[in-house]
Amino acid sequence: MSSLKNLAAYLARINVVSPTTFTQVHRAHATTIPFENFDSYSETIASLDTVSLEKKMVALERGGYCFEHNLLLKAALEALGVDEVVPMLARVRVGANGEPRPLNHLLLRVIADGTTWLADVGFGGGGLLDPLPFEPDQVSVQSGWQYRLVQEKKEFVLQAWQDGSWTDFYGFVPEPVDMVDIEVANWFTATHPESPFVTGIFAGRVDRCLSLFASDTAVVIERTLDGSAAASAARRGADGAPHTSGFGPCEP
């Protein structure tokens, strides 16, 4: 995968002024560029080369789904000189009911200034705002939402605090994947007849005060300051992609 062609344009897209830091870029990207599946719903497979990602998500100011978001972030972090950015694939657990899912979610392991992080700006509603320390059982509070990693044998699991308990978002083996594997996962997600990215359409954006996601069925989740849900009726797709709109606490 080639490097980012126009770092200045990307930083302008996410409203960040250079010089900047990895954590600032992660938060800005997550709260600026929308999550959407318009391409796959219209029977178009998203192109994952850097030139296409920059054209779609920077120049045309569109959004995308996990493969697009996190590959664009990867290219930007490499252009910024971050120590290491490693792509990994995960199985989404939300709504899985114990059944195994395909490896169709992309995330990143980032080493910046000697510290290892989980970076993910492409999960959609309820996903990370900030990078998460790549260590089990460390709770990260992000504008009132709480996240942590736990370890289950060889897998790491990203969890979020919802409705008074920890909810699994996805599980992954912390091993690098090649671009060819990412391309296959992207093709599967964009073409399988039962993929929610093919059968349904949804879009959304988050910021530090509001997470709003809409689909053919939209609900509202209101969260108290401790992260519990006062009202919850979320419907999630077959891959676990959230189909919700949720109001979160407006904290730093």
C-alpha cells in the first residue's frame, strides 16, 4: 500500500493543524469522517488503494467503512512518522450469539513514542474515539464511554461498558495481516448476499457529545454519566455493525 499523497489535505479534512500527535489525529478522524456503506449497498466494491481513499474520503469528503477508515488512518500515521502501524483482522461479536463470524473487521496496532495502542476509527456507532492502550484490563474513559481490552486464550477482545455490564465488540488474534487478506475480507463484506453492508444502508457520525447512526431501523440510546444506558433498543446487523443512534455524555 502506497503512502499518503497529501498529508496537509488529510489534516485539513479532519480539522487538525500540524504539528500534531497520533492521539489527536485518531480523535479528530473518528469524530469528523462519517461511517457509511453507500458503495457496497449500490453493488460497488470499495477500492482500498491510498489514491482512491484520499479521493473519496478527503477530496470528495465522503465516509466509508472499517477497511477504508483504518487504511486511510494507517497511511496518515505513517506519513506523520509514527513508529509502527500494523493492520489486523477481527471477528465482530456483537449479535453473534456465540456463532463464529468471518474476519471482516479491520483494526490497527500502533506503536507511538514507545507505547503500543489499539487504533480503530472504523467500527461505527459506539466505537473508539481515542486509541486504547494495548494492555488487558485497562479501562479507558473516552468522553464518558468506557472501553477495555481483555484476553481470552490467544484472542484479545475489545469491550465497551453498556447497560451496566461489559459488552464484547470484537475479538482478534494480535497478528499482522497482509494486504491480500484485507482485500479478500473487503470483497466478502461488500459482495456476500447476506452481508448487512449489501442488504442494508446506514450512515452516521460521532463526536464527543453525540453518536448518531441511522439505518432502516433507528433507535436512541441515552447514556448517563457512568456510561449505563437509560434506554436501549439497538438493532445490529449480521456482522454486528451498530444500527443505532445514541446520545453520550458531553465530557472531555
